Amino acid sequence: MAQFAYHTAGESHGPQMTALVQGMPSGVAVDLELINAELRRRQGGYGRGGRQRIETDSVEVLSGVRRGLTTGAPITLAVVNRDSRLDDLERTPPVHRPRPGHADLAGSVKWLTTDCRDVLERASARETAARVAAGALGRCLLNELGITVVGFVRAIGGVATDVQVDETNITQILAERDASEVYCPDAKASEGMCAEIRQAKVDKDTVGGLVETHVFGCPIGIGSTMDWREKLDARIAMAVISIQAFKAVEFGMGKEVAAKRGSDVHDPIEFDQSKRETPSIGFVRPRNNAGGVEGGMSNGAPIVVRGAMKPISTLLQGMPSVDLNTKQAEQSSYERSDVCAVSAASVVMEHTVGLEIVWALRQKFGGDSLGEMRDNMERYLEMARLLPMAPPTQKVV
């Protein structure tokens, strides 16, 4: 069994963010242009703050790649921090008034200090630059295996799009998403979302939203039902909820299943001979309320994940808090921040989900090289298409 893992390190005030990716097979072409493009996308989106004008993220590969191909060794990716302000103690003084909704208070108490500075820098979403770099590296492998991951903004504040995504309109969805200031593949909804952000800025407030990721081409049967720690939806849910400011995650129909009957929730199973050669091996569904995952395993339908991001916890107007030294009531401190980072969060979630798909594929198909892994996947699908398989002496009734 191949072991795949990824780790990120570094703080927003450190010299660089680092991602260590272990378990990538050899022979995967590393597309630095793709990785850097995704890092730029993470920095974009209407409503971002001043830091994005200081940092221009790009990745440096420190190990595990030779002549543009992975070697099978651990891959180290570095994204440099260029914000010198963060090393200036006069410009980054101690923070004694914690922000409601942030890690400030709990972290200060946990590490027995009244200065929130260290914990707020470590808890910063700046860390997600390394996640996106690792996820874009993982996409280089997914592209080789014919798997497509698409992320976009579903809602910001009270404005949402009802756009539908499927295998037939991926190209259009991506073009419309990339033309939108808020990464929403719906021009009219994008205008309304921008208006929500502008009003929040006027009000010295912040706004959150919903982001969504779809995975197409994933083979049926990855993940596991044998161990709760290897359930595909559980792995994805943990990864998504770990993204800064995310408060909920759901698959397919999500929380709406609680108000409906089973006959309205569960997806009927059909067989389409014309799709037998696809990764679903011919099993299709007229609807996808399950979001492509049943029993902790992919079921052949597109995987659909939705995440809810709360409004950023740094408000220009501040919020009621206390001074940790005096315990007197004060307004919370202000740190340079965004009015809305939902667009950027959609990029982070897209790559976070992609990394968990890579993990499940490596667990299922192993292989030291890309060729071996691809052959293992194709052989598995060939065997699945031959079901039922019986011993030569057993007659199939």
C-alpha cells in the first residue's frame, strides 16, 4: 500500500511557507506554471486586503523533482514571504485585545500568554498558500489519471447562484468562473456578490459565503468502509473543515437530507452499457444527492462537496472584547485583513479536496511510478467490468 501524506509549515511572519509531499509516484511531470497560476488565483478575488498587493506568490521546488519529473522522493515546495512588515516589532506590536471568532483568546490561554501575536500569525490563512501549492502538485498526478477537480463560489452573503455543473459543461463553467471577480460562474450573481462585499466594506464589516468543489472521473470504489479513518467523505470533511474560517461541510444534498424521506434522498442505481468503459464501469444515477460518496467510498458519480466560510473575524469597526492584561472591556484589535476571502477559499478548498482524492488513489492503487499506478488502476477497472467472476469449476447461475 502506498503511503501518501502532505504537511505544511511556517507562519505568516516567517521567511517562507513550506509544503512537504510524500508518496508521489515517480515520473509525474511537474507543471510549475500550473502551480504558480493556482497560487495567483488564491491571491485574487474581490474583497481581498492589502497584503495581496505586497505578495506575488510563486513556488520553488527544493527536493523530489529532477528535470521536471518527480523522482519518488519526498517533494519540498517553498513559497516565500515578502512582507517585511511582519518582522518589524514596532509595526507588529503585542496584541492584548483578542478578536471574537479568531484563535486569539483560546491560543493565548493555551500557551499561557497575554500576547495574541504568535498564535494569530500561526493561525493566519497565509498558511493556505502552501496547501494550494501541494494541491496543484497533486493535480499534476490527477491530470495524468483523467480526473478533473473544479471549484467555485456558490454564494456570498445573501446572494447565491443556482448554476448546475456536470461533465458536459465543465469548460464553460471554468471560463465563466475565471471571468468573474468573485470566482462565481454566473455573471448576474457575481454582480450581486460584489455589491454585498462593497456594502460590507462601507459598514466596516465582513461577509462569508459558500464554496463548492466537484470531482469528475474518479473511479468507483476508492476510500473504504472497513476503517472509519479511511472513509473518503470523512477524510475530505476533516480536510475541508480545517481550512481557516470554515464552519460546515456537506456532500451532495447535505443537511437537507434530514427533512426528507429515504425515497426522496437515496439515488436509484441504473446500468448504462454505453458507459461501461468509464471509471463508473456503467453504473449511473439519475440524481446525485449522495454527492458521489456512499459508505465512505466513491460510487462512480461526481463527488460534490460544499463548504461554509464564516465572515472574516477581523472587523474594521472592532467587536466587544477585553484587554487580557487588565480584564477591562475594550474593542478588539484590528489587524490588516480582507472584507471577504470567499473567492480565495474556493481555491483552497478545491485543492484540499484534490489532495484527499490523491491520498485515496494512492491507497487503492499504489505503485512506485506513474506507469505502474496507472496500470494498477486500469487493471482494477478491467476486473470490475468482468464481474461476476467465479472459479473455473463453479457454474454461474
